[in-house]
Amino acid sequence: MAKVTIDDITIEVPDGTTILQAARMIDEQHGTNIAPPTMCYYSKLKTTGGYCRTCIVSVTQGSEKDPRPMPKPVASCRTTVMDGMVVRNNTSPELLEARAGVVEFLLINHPLDCPVCDQAGECHLQDLGYENGKEATRYEFPRREFEPIDIGDKIKLHMNRCILCYRCVKTCEQITDGRVHGVINRGDHAEISTYIEKAIDNDFSGNVIDVCPVGALTDRTFRFKSRVWFTNPVDAHRDCPTCSGKVRLWMKGKDVLRVTARKDRWGEVEEFICNTCRFDKKDVTDWRIEGPSKISHHSVISQNHNELRQVQLGVRKQLQQWDGHKYGLGEGALDPNNQ
Amino acid sequence: MSKKLLLANDHIPGINTLEVYRQHGGYKALEKALKSMKPDDIVEEVKKSGLRGRGGAGFPTGMKWSFLAKPEGVPRYLVCNADESEPGTFKDRYLMERIPHLLIEGMIVSSYALGANTSYIYVRGEYFYIIKILQKAIKEAYAAGLLGKNILGSGYDLDLYVQPGGGAYICGEETALLESLEGKRGNPRIKPPFPAVAGLWGCPTVVNNVETIAAVVPIVNISGDEYAKIGIGKSTGTKLISASGHINKPGVYEIELGVPVEEFIYSDEYCGGIRNGKKLKAVVAGGSSVPILPTELILKTAKGEPRLMSYESLGDGGFATGTMLGSGGFIVMDEDTSVVKNLFTFARFYHHESCGQCSPCREGTGWMEKILQKFIDGKATMSDIDLLWDVQSKIEGKTICPLGEAAAWPVAAAIRHFRHEFEEYVNRPESIHDVKHYFRLNNIEEA
Amino acid sequence: MTTTEIQFSQEAQQKVQEILNQYPKEKSKSALLPLLHLAQAEFDGWLSVPVMDYVASILKIQPIEVYEVASFYTMFNLQPVGKYLIEVCQTSSCWMCGAEDIVRYLEQKLGVPTGEISADGMFQVKTVECLGSCGTAPMFQIGDQYYENLTFEKIDAILEELKQENKRSRYC
């Protein structure tokens, strides 16, 4: 076991645990919000993580034995804890500034097409930009552009939106046979592609849609049917010979608009589902409904009133402390409680 | 006076052949190693020699070797990094072209020391003619019983192969090189595990630069202690320096570490001074990724001491006033050179060579090139200087591999020491034609 | 051409075997880069999809694994190229010593901009990054041949010689 302290909270974790996993454990146990954001790491897939650099943290004490700090921020998803390690995430302004830099890099070539993007409302990049980014970009050059393409009749690839997290590639490598798509070209020309237009045709290929953190891979059977926040997610299951059959239905009235895997509080698939469940079972009678889904990942689709209230409370606090005298107003003049 | 350990015989006709190489003492180190030394003895000699990795990072070779895991029943590999691609660096090419057997001898001795029975020399694909030279020399060595089974009757077996790269600077990073050698894209691996534990095909592997491996030969010949007496302080031995740019005698020079920079630039033994009687403006001393220094800081440290060609002296003052020995790619610029335009060629290079795996490097290198293009086009503003500074700072230290730093450092150093030149590009865009490249080549007027 | 029609020559097939012998049996994917070089040299200097699929079939790997690798490395041409691909280094020392002039001169002389194949299909200029020839700048590479310390006169002579020779440049 190893004792690690992240943002002043100490937890004991099994050896081999990564900093990210330890931070998530703390959040699960304490209801805190110290886990760094992730865009490429995926606990359900092997060898993911390390690429996007959004989960970087600063290690201010390497271990009990060797207390030296690590010279550079490290990717928390790929760094295992040492006994006595001390980590700073939200409590280090320098680290947050560095992360804002990473967010800016991820956004400079990302199109501003959220209003027409199917992922809007459940997009991890939106969340990331909102929570960890700056209000404006300083990038003034034309963005990278690719034509959207169909990868088979069920999946749409908008390469413009891709942040090259490699999750879809690892998904196909690890849960399907005979991967036909991958990353081609190099540097900022790199793209997810089949190179020659090929369909990703496999019982489990649809899972690439669920693991995609952005709107690069979307479900063609759901395109433009509805904004996700106008749908009701419910958990349902069926007896499926191929997969567990445990899914999430996205319903409008009695219509099943979309079927996805169920996701955990970190926005990760709980169990991968097959293409039949995902694409072909769009009738409510195909399913046994369990009840409304609880969406705990923080994004527009979660019942985010709670977090909204946090933001409002923060604003209130600032307004209460606002020194109105400088502006010829009384102390706390803008305090909503005064009105 | 120069002391030559690697290139002492480089001028001898036919030294590229086994016969002539042997006539001049070649493969003596191998005989000594196989007949009178245990593998650990060689590791010990390398440790004593103080030899540091000659590819750029300068990590102590003996220490790197001692990290190699030795689980039973698992093969170990030695891989030679001949992916020389750092702009300004061409020493490995010179060594392999002139004296291929020196590298091969070094490979056999080092493989024996590390317990490897199969080794690879990964050569950048552009050097295909070198690959042919090496293959020919390896064939000779096999025929002479210096490679293959039971080398020189010692019972030690080694197979040595040459692997071509495909055109990617990033494969000079050791884990990217291993990926490439496994037939994959040259994406650096996320460490740990380090190659010493899980390298080629998951087996313990040492990756060393060409010059490092070649240096093992004289170390075995003269002993680690004797090698350590050469050089200065912790910069022991000799170093190959690739000298290029506006100098009278560009080329590869073997120097004893500790030669004053001023002597290296101006003496006839080395660079022979600045071309066309011009004045020196700046030097990039260790390959494109190390900080550029203006004349006053490359010739003397901030403390006013003469700057020496050594790891410590070039690093004196940190990045504020110093630089690094790096790969020994010594690029000299005369008074007419535009530091901004030269930096642009570096930025274009790093943008082109970024593997694209992690976001700060993938996105940041292209962004820096675009901002620098604005300067070249006379469209930059003062705030672009600060933006450029900020972008490089957001890349540095945030990436999977050192390419991020390699791309960021030259930008930071150029702004640090030549900010006025960036400002000049902003304030007097019409002056750009003064510094824009002119038809230097054939002394003809630009049409 | 389809994959079934594509086949290495006898000589090349022998080379394939030699290359495969360099790695442990189950690690034959390591042969990918050498085989792509060989394939490019064999099949007109570039890698078409059927050629890449052919290489995939030799190594028993998925075609996408070949596309991923071929498109990563700059030496592999995924489009047809001129008979002689002239790769001009443009980085730092080469720039300082006149690489831009070399490019301009070649463009004028061949009558096509960088990247395009000349009308007779003979030449194509490509700007590349550092080739490790900084001390002998300016330079370009054609196939496995380095041409260094270039001047305009030298370039004239080189192009003339190549025209006479009329044999596609290759790295290996």
C-alpha cells in the first residue's frame, strides 16, 4: 500500500495505482472534485492515456524515501503513486495555468461548430474548455479542415473535431478483430482514417462512438434527431446473445432515438455493447426498462442544477465582498441578499 | 593540441576496409575484451571512463548500462542509434562512412559487455548509402569470424543487423526508435517502463548513439582510467563536433573536451574563422535544440571566463546565459544572418517532425511556425513576440518526449538574446530585405 | 493493378527473405520499413494501395498497419513521383548557405514549382528537412546519392548526367 496526498487529502491506495486513480478514489470517498480532467485515458481500455496532457499534475514530493519534487508536471493517468508522494492539482495555480495551455492547444484547431455538433451537451471538450480553459483563444490562423466521411452506414467521422485521443483505435484493437482504421499521417496532419474508404464493420465497432470524447465519431442513426438535453436517458436491458444487453436508451416520448452503453461517473462506458443493441433495437418493446439513468458526469446533460448553484454561490460571495465605496455605492450594494 | 581517439586514422586510404582497419590496430579492443575481460569488467571500464552519451543528452553511459535488467531466459538487445537527424549534426554519418569497422567493433564489444546476442544499428533511411557501407563491412566481419558464432574462439555469439529508418527525426528518441524498429509509427513510448527494463519487443535493451559505442573501443584499448584523464572535469574524453554555417572550414572535428570555443572557431586547426572576413554574430553550439548564444556569451561566460567546449562550461549560467553541448552540432552565424529567419527554419523543422501524439507538441509546434512566418512576412506585431514566448513556455515540459523542449528552447533563447531583432521585424518591416537571404551562393545579383 | 498481380521480382523476394531472417520469427512486423523501402524501389518509386496491401500480406498484418506506418515516414511516397526525386534540404545551415537559391534555380530550370513533376516526367523537386549534410551545404539528395557543396554549375551538370542515365532514382 502507498500513502499519497493530493490537494491536501491523504489516501492509502494499493501499489501500482496511478495518481489519477487515487484522485478518483478520493472523489468517490469524499465527494470532492479533485480528479484531474481526462480526454484520452480510458480505464476500460489498456494502454490509453498520456497523449492529451490534460490530466497533468505537479508532484511536489516524489516519495517518503526520495522527497525531491518532480521537475516537470506529469501525466497523472500514467504515473504510479509512491509512498509519501504529495501531489498538487487544483491547489497549484502554476499547474492550472499549464493545463489552460493544454486546453488552448486542444482547441486551436477544433472547429466552433458546437451549435451543429451532435456531441454538444455531452462533449468532454466543452466541459474541459468551460472548466479549465480561458475565455478566448489567441490563435488567429485558419483551422485544419477535413471533409466529414461516413465510415460505413452507421458511423460518421468528423475529423475536424478529433483531438487524436487514440481511444477509438485502442477500442478496435482491443475489443474487435481486424482493426481497419487507425491514425495516418504525422504531426498536426495526423488523422483518424481507414486510409481508403472502408467501413468499420464488426459486431462491436459502434463502441468507438461511445469512447469518443468529442463529436468526431457520431451515430448516424441519431444524427440531427434531437439535442441530447431534450431526450430522457433511461437504463434498459435485453437478452442479447452477443453482449450484456445492458444499455442506456435516449428517449423522446415513447421513441427510442439512440442507444448507447451506460457510462460511469467519469463518463466512461461501463460495459461495451454490440452493434445490434446499438443500431437495430430502436423500438421500446425491444427493451426492459429499469428506470431513469443517473448521469453523474458533469456536463450539460447531467442534472446540473447543483453545480449551477455552486457557481451562483461563488458569484454571490464575490458580490458580497465587492467594495462598493470605490464606486460611490455602499458595501455589499450588489449583494443579491440585499435586494 | 588535439587528441584523437576515434578519427586518428580517418585520412588513411582504405580504412573503411577490414584489412586496412586491422593493419592500424583495428579489432584489438575486441580481442582484448573477449580474451582477457569479463563482460562486467568492460562495464566497469566504461564507468571509470566517465563517458557520457554522445547523442545529445550526455547521460553517463556506464550508469545506463548498469540499469540493464538481466532476467533469466530473456534476450537482451543493444541497439545503436544512428538516426542522426538533429539539424547541425553530421558526425555519425562521417564516422560510419569513413571508419565503419570502428562502429562495428564497438558494437561487438558493447554487446558482449551487455550480454546481447543480437544487436541492431538503426540508421536513418536518408543515409541509405551509409547502410550499404555498413552492410558491406558487417559482411567482411562475418567472413573474418568477428561476428556470428563463437567469435574469435571465445564462445561468444553475436548477430549484427542494420535497420533503415523511414524519414522521421523523432526516431532519434530512443523509445520512438524502438517502436520504429518494431515496424510501427515512430511514436515515443510513455515511460516508465524504460528500455533498460522493457525495450525492443519488451526485452531489456540499451540504446546508444554511434559515437558513444565507437568510444568504447579506445576505452577498452587504453583503459577507463586513461580515457578519464583526457578532457576536462566531468567532460572526459574526446567529442566529435560537426561544424557548419559561415565558417571557413566546415566539417567534423574530434576535439579533446575543454578546448576554448574561441580557439575552436578561429584556429586553423578547426573552423578557421568566419567566412569572407565577416564578424561572428551567434552560435548554436549543440544542435538545433540547444539555446542560441550571441558572440559575447558564446566566447565568454557571464562571469567573463573563457567558454570551453565541455558539458559544464557550455552549460555555465543555465539557460539565462548558457547553452548545452548537446550533440555537438556547432552552427556558426555571421553578422549578416537573420536570427529570426534561422529560428523560422528550426520551427518549421520541429513542426514537420512532431509525431503528433501529444497535444502541446502537435498543436504548439505548428502554431510557433505560423507566428514566425508572420515575422518573416513583415506582418507581426509586438504582441506576437510575447505570444511566441508564451506558446513555447506552454509546450516546454508538458510533452511525452523531449521534442517539446527541443522545439521550445530555441524559440525562448532567440527571444531572450535577440529580442531587438524581432522588434526590428515589427518596427521596420521594410528592413527585412536587408536580412532576408540574398544570392550568396554564386555572388550573383537577385533578379 | 490489384494485389494479386503485384509481386516482387525473384531478386527482391530473396531480399525479403534475408530481411525477415533479421528478426525473431514472431516479430516479422519489424521488417515493415525495410520492405516498404524495397517495395517503393521495385514499384516505380511510390507506394500504391495495392502495393501496401501486398506488403501487408507478406507480413500477415492488417493493411491499416501498413498505411499508418507508410504515411508516418517522409521517405515513403504515397503518390507517383518524378523519375528523379530531388530532395533539397532547407534547414538552418543549408538555408544559410543558399538552399532557397537552389530551390529557385531548380524551379526555373525545370519549369515547374516545387512539388510538381516536370512535363517530361523526369524530375520533381521536394524541400525536405535536415539531411545531415550541414557541413557541405547547400545540398540535395537524389535516391541514395548525396550531392553536396552545390553551385548552379554543378546542378546543371548533375541534371544533364541524370537525363542521360534515365534510370529511376532509388534509396535501396
